[in-house]
Amino acid sequence: MGIISAYMVPHPPLIVPEIGRGEERKIQDTIHAYEEVARRIGSLRPDTIVLISPHQTMYADYFHISPGAGASGDFGQFRAGQVKIEADYDTEFVSLLCQYAVGEKLSAGTLGEKDKRLDHGTMVPLYFVNRYWTRYRLVRIGLSGLPLTEHYRLGQYIQSVADVLERRTVLIGSGDLSHRLREDGPYGYQKEGPEYDSRIMDVMGRAAFGELLEFPEDFCEKAGECGHRSFTIMAGALDGQKVRSERLSYEGPFGVGYGICAYEVCGPDTERRFLEQYQERLLARIRRQREQEDAFVRLARKTIERYVRTGEVIRQPEDLPEEMSGYRAGVFVSLKKDGRLRGCIGTIQAVQPSIAEEIIQNAVSACSRDPRFSPVGPEELEQLSISVDVLSDAEKIDSSKELDVKRYGVIVTNGYRRGLLLPNLEGVDTVEQQIAIARQKAGIGESEEVELERFEVVRHF
């Protein structure tokens, strides 16, 4: 049997009449679409419903799958404690999914549950489904801070488990869209809010799931979206399948976007293996970049590849340009994978006898000693994009007005605490953001006095 259908749905609690008390009438199109989704699920009579919720237990580097025989919850936090939802879990499905995760080295499992109760991202969809069908078992999965590609991979393993167990399986991707559609909305207005909603509804309406992987993280963050990772897991569960897609509704009257789409599985389609296609494009792009890398980046890459594969630190080559071997400067080496930071270590001032030695030492540290990340593995080397920033001498400034977030990096100092942020970084658009992040890195509070310095960089890709 396997996965027979999937649905993208929002989870506004006020859509439940006992909570909305009339306010739900302002999103009547969403209610009608939700009822249609629930009727369809009822007619399909699934054995298992896999539900992805952003409000389930979430970790930065781990997907939490709810353990145990089942769980219950109510809408007490929304002043409707009389509305209760109960669900029995599909323990066999959960067990096999965890085995797949371990075997495929995906960081997912049933450890670390913080709250057994059902969350509203789970209960709102089930409130509607349970009117039409209750003889299912639930698999409840949370999101993570891992890359979108890892979310898609989790979806692929969900598909595999459903196929192996021959379960009639329905998947629900629970998630609101942007929370920043209007000034009077819960998080105010950002131009990225309506841009995100327009783009995501187009992508999901066409079932163009490969495009989900192309959404920049800073764009999603500025839009204040809630469900992108849920939808990406759902897309992975439909990988390699032909689907009949239908856009059922979209509304955003409260400053939050609510979108509903339905997908009926129609059989295999090898042209829709979107993660494989995305990775092929990514590798081709990195190969083109490698062909154009200058001596600075080539040295960093050679250093990283030797160290990761053998544990050896290379000697400074003899055939380097004079600007690398005859001068000293602070250097930062940054690694990215799947468009996300994978390591970044540097020195504000020169500590090595040459820029080349500075690159070698910081490249080793970036791939193996950045405390925010696990060491880079040999299997990742072909996926890395590398940049090298060579810093000018820092100069003290009297005011943040002398900064330019695109041109200058900033150093903030309070006593022995010192924090640095490079210029022209993705997602850092204002001087205020730049200083705040540098303060955070140094452990300096917002109200504490700081000395400011600025510097320029030459960035090598």
C-alpha cells in the first residue's frame, strides 16, 4: 500500500469553534478546505497517519519521533480544556523508522521527549480528521535545525517504512505560512512575509517539491514562516511519486498565512526524485566553483582534504604568490554545505609568520575544531564550498555611524571579552544586527558599554 495521499494544512487554534467563539468565521475558506481534507482522509480509511508538527519537541541536530503507545492533549492553553484529543501510536512504524534512521546515519529517534502531551500543531488537524475517521494509528514527528535536505531524507525513509509495512498511510504536513503579513499581525510586517506566501503557495500548488530546497534560510526566517520544514518532510515522503495536486485554499486575515493543498499519489515517477536532482545541481555548481578558485581557496581546500582524510597538517607550499607567503594578516576560513555554514574559524590579527600559514592553521580548525559543529567527514568533502577572508588592520571608531554592514566588519570589546563579525554576510542587513551578533558571540549584554573597531576584508571564493 504505502503512502496514498498527503496534505499541507495550517494549525490556527481559533479554527476550533470552542476556541474561536465566532472569530473562526473570518477564515471560512480555510474551514471549508479543512473539512474537505478530513472527508477525503475518512474516505481513504488509512491504517496510519504520519503527522509532522513544528510544535512537537524540536532539537537543533535531531528529529524527535514520539515514543510510547499513545498520547492525549487538550486545548486548555486556549481556554477550551473541554476539547480533548487522544491518539494511539503506530509503534511498529516508529520502531522501523528509527532503524532506518540509524542505518542511514540520519539523526532521528525517540530520545529526549520533553512533553508527552499532544501539541496544537497535531491536535488541530486531528480535530477535523477525527470527525470522519478514527481507526488509524498515529506517527508524530517534530522538526529540527538540520538542513532542508535532511528533512527531505527523513520523508524518504517514511515512504520506505510505509512501503515495507504495507500500511495505507496518509501524511499531514502541519504548518502555518508567514506570520509577518500585516503591521497589526502577531509579529508585524516584513516584505518577505507576503513574498514567501505567494512563492510557497505557487510551489505547493504545482507540487514542484524540488523548489522547496532552494528557499534561502534567511528569507524563510525574515518571513517568519512556521511550516516550511514540515512541507519538506512531506515532499520527501512523496519522492519519486507522481501526484495529483490541488490547491484548496489560502487566507491571511490575521497577519498569518493559512494554506491548504492536497496530493493524491498516482504511482511511480522517476522524474520526480527531487533530492537527487538538487544534489546533482549542487555538486555541479561546486565543481564549477572549484575550477575558478584562486590560490587562497585552493590552499584552504587542499589543507582540509588532507587533514580530514589523514589527520596530517600540510606544509606551506613553496610555489605560492608573494602576497600569501611574504605578508601577514588575520584570516578567516569559512565552510558551507547545502548553503549553510559548516564551520568558520579565524584570527583577528596575524599569529602565523605568513598569510599562507594563517590559512593552513585556520582551515584545520574550521573543519575540525569549530565548537558549533561536528568535525567534517570524508564523505562531505565534495559538498563543501570554501571562502577565505583576509582582514585589514582594525581601526577604532567612535560611533556605529562609521560602520557599513556590506563594507566593514566589526569588533566589539568589553574588557577581556571580544567579538567579531565579518562584513557582507547573508541575513545580516543592518549595522544594529551586526553589532548585536558580535555582542552575542562575545557574551556581552545589550546594555553593556563596548568599544568599536572596524576592518575591511578581501574575500576569496
